[in-house]
Amino acid sequence: DIQMTQSPPSLSASVGDRVTITCRASQRIRGYLNWYQQKPGKAPKLLIYAASSLQSGVPSRFSGSGSGTDFTLTISSLQPEDFATYYCQQSYTTPRTFGQGTKVEIK
Amino acid sequence: QVTLRESGPALVKPTQTLTLTCTFSGFSLSTSGMGVSWIRQPPGKALEWLARIDWDDDKYYSTSLKTRLTISKDTSKNQVVLTMTNMDPVDTATYYCALAVSGTEGYWGQGTQVTVSS
């Protein structure tokens, strides 16, 4: 199985900050990388698919980049509703695998 | 509008078999490119992908759980069923089903909490 490693596991940031989360795959997955946002007690929500494509309805402050093994999710200006846990997932092959998550907390 | 809803027992005993049903609307599982996945999340832990069934009845399973999982679909009822045998307390989790379009889980149900305890 492909292992997905996210960093950092958690971070503290203030409203308005630029936030970057990284995800590394244990083997090359081309651009087959998705990002999800999960708030407490809620189902995950797809933010970014195919590494850099914004899901419909997702604010443009979210962006994704990367290819091969290294990927990044960036929030350009953190908003109060963005405090959540973010997961990457490879969609290159089955079984699908997720990263361990990055919790974004209020500083 | 795509909706998915998970249903099943909230409590199962160790060694029992869990049967979960995902009932969906807003899409057809007979349409090319569509699939339904199951994902779970133990309390306070990360997401774990379990299985997926596609429109053409192709099935995919978690490597570590494949001997315990069976996924099936009833296209006429708009349902997907996941069974997991030999349940253990470590299987306590929220179980989600999700619509996978071209393999990407874009729409999720609200999840159903399953506790394994005697």
C-alpha cells in the first residue's frame, strides 16, 4: 500500500495567516492527490482533487500543488471557519490511503 | 442533489458480523465512472479507507481488512451493503459511505457510529 505522510500533525495560526500543509507519498503518484477538510462531528469535505483542482463551491483561498511524491495545501488567508483537520488522500491506486491528518488550531 | 445515508446497528458484540447499508439518491450506480466507498474513523483518529464497489461491479478492499470485508450493491434499491466479520473493540468507529466519481470520494454521508462491546 502507498503510505501518505502529512506534516505538521498540528499547527496554531491566527486569522489572516498563510498556512501550508505538506503531504508526502511513499511512491510516485503523479497528480492523484486529494485534500479533505473535516470539522468536529462532521463528515470530511473534498476541497482539492487531482492535486490542484478546486472542488466546486470551495473558496479560492484554498489551493493545492505538487506532483510525484510531494504535495502542498495552502490557505492564503486563514478564516475562522477554516479551523479544522485536513487530510490528504492518494487516488493513484487502490486501496486508497489517507494521511494522518493536520489539525489547524487557533493561536 | 446527491445524498447518502448510512444505517446499521449502533452496538455489536465482539466476534459478531456487522452489516451496514448505504442508501443513496441523486445518482445511479449503473452509470459509468460511479462508485460507492466505505471509510471509517475511530474516535480521535484518522480516516481509514475500507472498500469500494464500482458501477461495473468491480470491488476493491483494504489490504489489511480484505479477509473480513464484503461489499455488494443493489442498483434497483440504490443501496450498497458492507459486511465486516469477526468484529473487535478496535473496530469501534464512525463508518461513512461516499460517492466516488472516477475514484474520488466527493460526496459523503453523515456517518454512523458503531461501538463494539460485550
